[in-house]
Amino acid sequence: MRDRPAGQDVLDAIEAHLLADRLVHDPVDPQFREFTAMIAATPALREYARRMLDRHEEALAEVIASEQPGSSLRARAVARFVLGGLDLARHEPDRRAAFREIVRLLREGWGSTGH
């Protein structure tokens, strides 16, 4: 995120980085597909995977706060929503589309999504 191209905002950088992550890609490798299906089907493993994402929340919030002056609450909220969105998206049939929708919701807000 810190080395993002000039003019790219923080949320765009986070989205691009996480869309490149293999957790957001539909698994092509049969073993990885089985592995992710096992995690999705096992509540304890899903919770563990979520806790692993939570460990990165504070670090991401610190980077966001350093890049976007303002409230630390705002930076922590964006970090939590993005990483929570990643967790939600990886259990959807089209992970990339789901994550993009979540980032759009975060960027534009609930009221602008037509709901």
C-alpha cells in the first residue's frame, strides 16, 4: 500500500492487493479447492481463518491512518470492514465479484447501492 502508484487512493490499493491474493481467486488447484471447501464447511476452521485475518487488522489500520490523516477510529473501521469483506468473499461462489461488491459498498455507502 505504501508503494502504490501516484494518484491511487488507499482503498484502491487495498482492493488491488487483496484481489491479487489467492484467497480471493477461485481455486484451480484441486487440493487447494478441497482445502478451502473443508475450511468453509467446518465452523472451527472458519473461525480460525477469521482470527488469522484479525491479526492483520491493526497493522492495516496503522498504514491507513498514516496515509489518510483523520480519526484512528475511521482507519480501524476501514481495516476491519475490508478484512471482514475478504472473509465473506472467500465463501462466495465468485470470490472476486463478491469482494469487489463489498469494496464498492464500503466506498459508496449503503444508501447509494439502491437498498
